[in-house]
Amino acid sequence: MASQKLPCWLMKSEPDAYSINDLKKEKETIWDGIRNYQARNLMRTMQIGDQVFFYHSNCKPPGIIGLMEVIETNLIDPTQFDDQSKYFDPKSKRENPRWDCPRLKYVKTYGEILSLKEISNIFTPEDLILVRKGNRLSVIPVISKVAKKLLGILENIE
DNA sequence: GCCAACGTTGGC
DNA sequence: GCCAACGTTGGC
């Protein structure tokens, strides 16, 4: 897999809400429900073909479990106009939608989760904003040095 | 623009 | 359940 593109994003989801297995079944999904401007702005810079680590959060243990790929960008998040949705945003107007998102496809599930604890042991906080205390972003850019190392470890536990 | 109060995220 | 670290809101 020498030609494989390095992942440059990490996106979190609580497996109770949406897991890697859900994505595997659906094959692809729109990553809707992001209601944080910083995360949204990061998603707006995504490119088709970008590789994305799938991170299971708020579970035991939390960590990287799989890989996804961006297949479409800048889609309007439909949940913002759905008053039945928990992500409904009454301030967002159809003529000027506030929230958008990419479409992602399933690539693979790793043999084991790479836990946050292991990740924290491998990297310095400067290497990985993921492990910086207080980072509550659900969309995180991953620098290539870190992505390369993570991928090396993850490919070996398959 | 400041900042206090409040809400959310997510590891532990 | 606790709490740190943010982000958001709204009065001034």
C-alpha cells in the first residue's frame, strides 16, 4: 500500500449514535449534525479523496477504529431544517444555510481499536492536538508525520 | 467589545 | 457522576 494517501483528518462519533459498523452497513454517509463553527470550517476545507480516521468517542476504550474517505464536499446539512431533528437550527435559513457537511465512504475497520491511551503514549501533545487536554472538536486535522505513524501501527494490528 | 453565566463534550 | 476546557449567549 505504498501508494495509499495519508489520512489527514480524524472525525469522532459516539458508537451508540453512529459507529463504524453502521457506516460499513451503509457504505457511505453524510456527516451531518456538526454544530460547531470551527469543526464546520475545517470540514469546508476537505477535498474529495481525503482519508479520514474514524474515532469512537465516549466509549470504552475511546480510540481510532477505522478509515473513511471523503467522496463529496460542501453538502447542505438537511437536519438543520428538520424541526424533528435534534440538530434543528431555527436560525438557519434555506436561502443561506448555516451548516454543511461532507459525504464519506467506508474504507476499512482495523483489527483492534487504537486507544486514546496508546495514542497519548506515542505522541507528544504538540504532535497531536487530539490528545491536548480540552480539545473538544469532533473534526481534527492530522499532520502527515502523525498520520504516517498511526497508519503504520494500525496496518500492523489488522 | 467585555465578560459572566450557561451549555456541551468527552475522558476518567 | 465529576469536572476541565471550551464555545455560545446576551446584558451592558
